Amino acid sequence: MADLPAPWGTRMATLDEIGDYLEDYGAGVQGVDLFLGSRPEGPDNCLTVYEYPGGPPEYIQDSFAPVAERVQIQVVARSGGYEEAHRRASVAWAALAVVTNATLGSTKYRSIRPNSSPALMGRDPNDRILVFFNATVEKEVSLAESS
């Protein structure tokens, strides 16, 4: 990444910023029961946030670089029982739904909007319940000078 001009080589990843925010909110502890990008086989009770492609970036007039990006995330709670899985997903839903014009890490987030309420996804191979929701993330891209 050394060849990329700032801010592209130095921006904190969306998952890292959202993970830190969810941990501060009390939704889980990263590496213990809150995971980013992949979910391990254990523990049974956990929350995982995945990132996937969203909408096109936003440009202003004739700017060569985008000023905002739109990312999609999926939040999946896993537990042995439906109530606990739904509770975990609901805590994350409540935390993310109120993010409006807030700075997470070093990035200004215009909004994080859940696309639905938490819902049953199904069961994993170990018969644990999965409850999920997707959300649209809109965040600004820093146009800082590169040095």
C-alpha cells in the first residue's frame, strides 16, 4: 500500500471502525464474541459483521476522486436459542441505526441505515440459530493532501 496516495493507503477499514463502535456500545468484545469479516466455529453466542459491495460512490461536480462511498454490511448474530440471537442482533441494530453525521475512528459517517429489522436467517451446520440484518453505510472519503 506504500504506492497509494493518502488517504487511500491510510484509511481505516469500514469494518474496523464499525467493530470499534459496536464494542464501545457494548454489543460484544472483538475477538471474543464480536468478529469482523469472518466467523469462527466458537463461541456459540457471537455477533459477526461482514462487508460487501454497495452503491456507487458520490462525486461533486468535476472532482476526480469520490467524496463519499456507500458500503453494505451484514450483521449476523449466532446463538443456541432464538431469543439470545435476536437480542444480540437487536443490540447491534439499535447501535447502528442511530449513527448519523458521526465520526467513527477518523471517518465521518453520514449514516448507517438498517435495511430491515433483525430476522431469522436459519441455522448453521451445528444447529445454532442465525439472526441477521443488512445495513447501508454512507461515509465521507477524506480528500487530504498526500505527502
